[in-house]
Amino acid sequence: MLIAAELKNLLEPSQLADLDITWLAADQPTPKGDWVAIVPLLSRWVGGTQLKNLPNLRIVANCAVGYNNVDLVAAEMRKVLVTNTPGVLTEATADLTWALILATARRLIEGVELVRSGQWTGWHPEQLLGLELRGRILGLFGAGRIGQAVGRRAPPFGLRILYTARTPKPDFERETGAARVDPTRLLAESDIVSLHVPASPETKGIINGETLARMKRGAILINTSRGDLIREEALAMALERGHLGAAGLDVYTDEPAIHPRLLAAPRTVLLPHIGSATEETRRNMAAIAVANVQSVLSGKPPLTPVY
């Protein structure tokens, strides 16, 4: 089997027992051959050509919750199973979402840069005024596992919660006092909008010039979900005009490239896709990916199938 070499230090020898492994570095192309399984990172495209060059492949065990690096149609046509690692990164990503909320609301990056520049002249009553959270509205654009985990952290900060979802989440509403609303109302009323919807043709570019214009002036936009939900140039323009108060992002449309206008935009906190970057979470992700392979190769169903 092929395994991303970047996972080597996250896996224990006991987890790899009885497996014939070839480690595949991110900068190496996907090889041709008789491998029966591949454990890729989200950055490796596994499409029709790659599947054709691996005629004996039985499973693509993505080490990620996402799977838009895999051509699902081509995989299904070749009867290749595709799995991911859902659930295990929920808490780590929710924690990072809150780190972005706090960093943008209280202008932490600007404060750090001011101190390090040597230009800080001391306390001033109007210096780096931010957004106090108590009494504000947090809008969860999507309320799956991660969205709900973010929402459960909100009440101690005194935030009220609005959320969008295809179906009501009564348990979540009871726990947090959240109210389910349509996307238009959520964008118009929220002081902080946090994105938690999957990538799909319907959600691609859902945050664009039109939807940004519907947001409350001075609102904060947070994205720890999928990069292609946002039109990056439109977001940069909204920040430049001062319509948005700030943006905190961990994912981007064409990683690792980021639109230059967004890089230069004011009031941004831009992180390098570290939502699941805790040792515990990354080890669990790697373990689940390998466990999916072991299950399939032993003739059992996959543990976390995509379809």
C-alpha cells in the first residue's frame, strides 16, 4: 500500500503490522503499479488517470475529513472505495474557530505587530478598539458536528446564536438557545458569521460580493470549513471598503496560494490550514485512515466510507 510519507511519525509500528508499505512524499507523483490501497493527504489529487495507473486499487483512505481531492465518480466506476476521517477533528477545529473569533474581535495580530514594530508609545483610550462579544450574535452558517461544537462554546461569552441547517437541531437549540433561520437573515443580523458547510457545487463561492453586501456593517467573517466557499477578491474588497470589520481564515480556494489582494487586505487573521493541528487529532486521523485500509483488505466494510 501507498501511504503519505508525512504521516510516518504519526503512526505507531503496531498500527502498520503486516502491511507492505511504500511511503509517498507529497512532492512525488502518484506512481503506477499494483498497489491495492493508498492513504493520501488532501493535497494529492486522485483522479481517473491515477486510478487507471493503479488497476488493483481497492481503497483510497483519505487522511482528512474532506475528499474533494478524489474523483468520486471515477472511483465508483472502478469500484474503488473512498473513506475519510470524520468526527475526530471536531473539537480541535472548533477550538481554532474560537481562536480566530477572539483574534479578530480583539485585533490581536495588530496588537502583536504594533509591539514588535517598536512604535508602541503606550496606552491610549482609542487604541485598537475591538468588538466586545457579550450581547452580540454569532451566526453559524451550517450546524454539523463542528458548527455545533463552536456553538456550544458561545454561551459563556454571552453570545446569542443563529444557525442555518437543512433540518432543525432541537438538542442543539435546547443546549444553547440557538435559533434556526434562513441564510439571508443570518447574514443580515450576525455580528460574527462562521462558516461550517461542506464543499459542494451549491456552496462553492457562496460568500461572494452579493452575500457579503448583505452582512451587517462591521461584521466578522470566520472560515475554518472549506476554502472554495469564499470568493477571495470579493472578501478583500469588502475589507478594503470597511464594510466588514475583520476576517479570520484557515482555508483558501487554491491552497497554498492566497489571492494577493486578500493577503494585503486590512483586519485579517490568515492561518496556514491548522484547524486539526493538534498531535492527538493528527495521530487519530492517521490511525483511522490506516484502520479503514486494514478493514477493507481483510474483507470487511470500511469504517468511515464516503459513499
